[in-house]
Amino acid sequence: MSKYNNRSDSKIVKQKVQRHIKNTYPSAKLLKEDAIAATDRRHPGSYNKVRHLAEIGQFLIYYDDQREFLDSLKLKGGDKEFGDERVYEMYKHLIAREGAKMIDELDKKNYM
């Protein structure tokens, strides 16, 4: 059995990605503030704003570091060798997805 058996939407992966985000942004409020400051109307929605932060280097910037982080998640299919572009796209997607959830939860909490 492969040690790479986590789905990208599994609870453990989501928690690890959120912990990774919190290493840079200790609170969702700070993440949201930077996401808004770094984007404009071309990046509507929390997902696109956080993805843009990943694209401009607010998180890991080197492919090898991104690959190492993704490898630590033990994602299904992670035992295959992926090119730098695939690693970069998957990394940005996971950061954007979980960062957007953090911001959306903050907005819900502040709205109530």
C-alpha cells in the first residue's frame, strides 16, 4: 500500500494547509487585509485574492520547497514525479482554497 493516500480535500490535508497559511498569517484577519491590499477588481472573490498572494510570493516561492510541502501532505498520486508547473498550480490551489475558507469563516463570524 502506498504511503500517498490522502485526498486533497481530506480533513488532515485541510488542517495542514491551514497551519501552513498560519505560519505566514497568524490570523484570518491579517490574511484578508493583505489579500485585499494586494489585489484589485481583476481578482474578485476570496479564492482569487488568496491565490494572487501565492502567485506574488507571500508563501513558498521555490518549486522544491513547494514540492516538499506537497509531499508532506501525502496526497494520493504524490509518489509520481510531477513537473514544476504542476507542483506550482497544486500548491497555489490548496493555499487559495483553504485561505478563502478562512476568510469566508471570518466574514460569517463578523456578519452575525
